[in-house]
Amino acid sequence: MSSPEAQRIEQTEGALLPFWSPDSQFIGFWAGAKLKKVQRSGGVPEVIYSVPEIAQGAWGLDGTILFARAVNSPILRISPTDGTVTPVTSLLPGEVSQMWVQFLPDGKHFIYLARTSLTSKDPGAKIYAQSLDGGDPTLLLATQSRGIAVPDYLLFAQDQNLFAQRMNWKAARKVGEPLLLAPNVAASPAYLGTSEFTASQNGVLIYGSATGSSFDQFNWYARDGAVIGSFEPVIDFQQFTLSPDGKHLALNSFHQHATGSLWLIDLASNTTTPLTTDPHAQSDPVWSPESRYVAFNLLPNGGSDPPFLVQKIEIGTQQSQPIYGDHERHWVEDWSPDGSFLLTHDTKTFSIIPVTGNSKPKALYSSSSVKDEFHLSPDGQLIAYGDNRTGTWEVFVASFPSFHDIKQVSMAGGVQPRWRGDGKELFFIDPQGKMMSATVERGAAPKIGIPRKLFDTGLVPDPTVNQYAVTEDGLKFLVLEPRKGFLETYSVVLNWRATVN
């Protein structure tokens, strides 16, 4: 804090949700399907625990680490002695998420934010306190914001205002009414329940001030980076796919169901309608080659328990048809160019499922590393995908269906590969959010050109979420990005308690 310069910590590419050790000498973070830690001064990161889903952590005085996963999971505890993992909370009836865990100053209790919906407005969201020794949680505050616990206070945001609630932490109860610390505090568009503020245990407060909307928007880009169109979605959503004919978007939204529902945007009229009337959770929409159908995962139990179903729906009918269902997860990734089968995966095993007839999955490829975002070339002979085999997500191309002749496409990190309609060019996003392009020459073995930058997208790349789409001719790119300019300044307040005493 005494220097204006930021220090890059090497070998932490793709790091999300950092958290400090109590002595401030280590930083914990999630990257590459693992919780890791690294010394503040740098060095080789160490793996704490393998967690396929994005996880947020907290570090206790005795070395205990708590972590939370976004959906349908309690808070979990990693023992500092033998590394065993056990739950320390239970989901209460109606809860779909427990996140933003933080230790209280005594190191024996912790707080977390529980949500009953994954929409941006959740009237049932509450902050609870609980003991590491178990017992029932204690309700502290009804708010949609994560809390920051410091000696004698709980900091939280409500309606873009930052408040300090005086607390009796020993009794786990509020004292008096919340006091306003700062107005116009930015809400983070990346994670539910987060606003741009943090605080130390010794009286330092940092917060970001916002102007304008914090909602994401769609921008159409030309290859040279010129913005040639934009529009805002009318519902919250996580990811999207563009139909091959360029007329519709299929969205995975949290508007209707806590763990996702599918919606359709007609790009000509800019109207948004439900894709299906099924009340259960849905995710991972992919388009058929002729843009007539969308295949997706149907999750009657929200994705935490079987069955895990694969279905398809004809556009305009709102009635889905079953393709496959089992107790094993098969996340839909792509639809084959000839329309005969779907590509699915379970992070390390890649399979195909016939769309008609015998729909039993056939495993094609397995590996020890996590893979995602599989996409077939337009002629069906090559497959592009992301792989974190080195600890950094990179883009690869392999022959299909043999998975021989594997070639690395990206040179310094890359995610979300997409083919041009003729298969002669492959696009991806690098770790700095640049849209990259690599030529693909066909022959006895494909020859991959050196990737080159097309333009800056403004994205924080995610290896497992669709953040952009490209038209069949490779001339236009639809990018989902935070509205530029909504976050302007950070303020640092020393001894902030003096403002409320």
C-alpha cells in the first residue's frame, strides 16, 4: 500500500478470488480447478486441494482453510494437520448457495452469505455466523451483499451504499443501526453478492465508486476492433451461444430458476422469450447445424444430484424431447456438423451421444487434465478445445475422432476456441482478453499459423463459459463485456472508524 506500483506474481495465470493468510505472508486463490497458495513475495504456487468448480476461500489463525463453491454446496473445511475435507455447514431449506466465507477475528467462528436465488435480486439472501465446532447458524443480517468482518463491525453494501454495522461478535448480535460509510459503491458484475470494497483488520478501507450501469452488455465488433453495434440484455444470464444462421441467441439465465433456465433472443426484433416451459433447471445450450434445434442439459435436481438429462427443443415449440438421461454427468458442448451426434464431457472424459436411435454415450478420449469448450471443425475432421495440462489454459487442436496429431494453438494462454465457417481460421481469447486468430491449413496434417491479435475485448477470460461468438464468415464478433466506465475510482480510507465514532 506504500507503493503505486502493482507487483505481478508469476505462475498465477487464471487466478480468481484471492484470499490472505492471517500473517499476510501467503495468498490463496483458485486456478486450474485447484485451490492454491503462493508466497506474497512470489515463488512456485502449492496446491491446497483440488476443486473443479470455482471456489472462494478463507484462512484461519490455526491454518484451517474454509472454502465455498457457488451452487448447492455447504461451506467445507480443510484440516491443517492431515488435509481432510469435511462440511461445516448445511444448506438450509430453500438455500441454493453459501459463499463469501470469512473468519471472525477470534479465528473460531466465521460468517458467510446464503442465497435462495442466483438472480441479482434475492430477497432471501442473508449473512450468517457459525462456529467451527458446529451448531446452528446465527442470522446476522438480511442483505444481498457479502460481509467483511472486522473488530466490532460488519461492513456490507446495500443499494450501492456501503454501511458499517456495529457488532458484539462474542454474542453474534447487532448493536444499534447501520451507519453509512460511502455512497455510490460499485457492484461487481462478475460475482453475485459482491461489491467493490474490502477492509483490513487494522482500520484500512478501500472501495470503488461507480457511475452508470454495472450490467454487462453485448457489443458487436468488426475484425479491426471497431464497435459496430451494441445492446443490453433484459435478464441476468451466465453465457450464450449464437445460432449458425446468426439470427438468435440462446441464453443460460438465472432469471427463472436458481441454477439456470434457457431463454431466446431474436436479434432482429431484440425480443427475449423463454426457450422452454419446463420448470426444472437447464444449462449449456448448443445449436443444431441448421439452427432449428437447441440441445441442452436438463437438471431436475438442480445439478447437484442425478438424473442428468440431455434434451433437445425445436425453436418456437417450447416442448423439449429427450435424447439421453443417466446418473453420470454429460455436459453438452457441441453439435456435430452433420447433425448426427452431440459432443459431451465431464471435465476429463470426452464422449459423443447420437441424437437419434441408440443414444448411449460413447467415450472417445480421457486424460488426467481438465478440458473444456470442445468444438468440431465445420468438416468434422478436427476438434478444438481448452486444456490446463500445464497449469495454464491453452487451446489445442486434434484430429477427430482419434484425438491424434494434437497441436497447441495458443502460445501464452488461451480459452474458448471458435472456428470460422470454412474451417480455415480459429479464434480464441488470450489471458489479457485479446481476441486472437490463427490460420489453419489443411493437408495430411493440419498446419497451425502463429496466433495474431485482432482486438482487445475488455473481457476477463473464463475457460469454461461462452463470453463471445463469431459469425460464420468470421467478420463479426459478439462479445459480452462489462459496461465500460461504470467503475471510475478507488478510495483508500485510513482509520475509517473515526468517521463513524
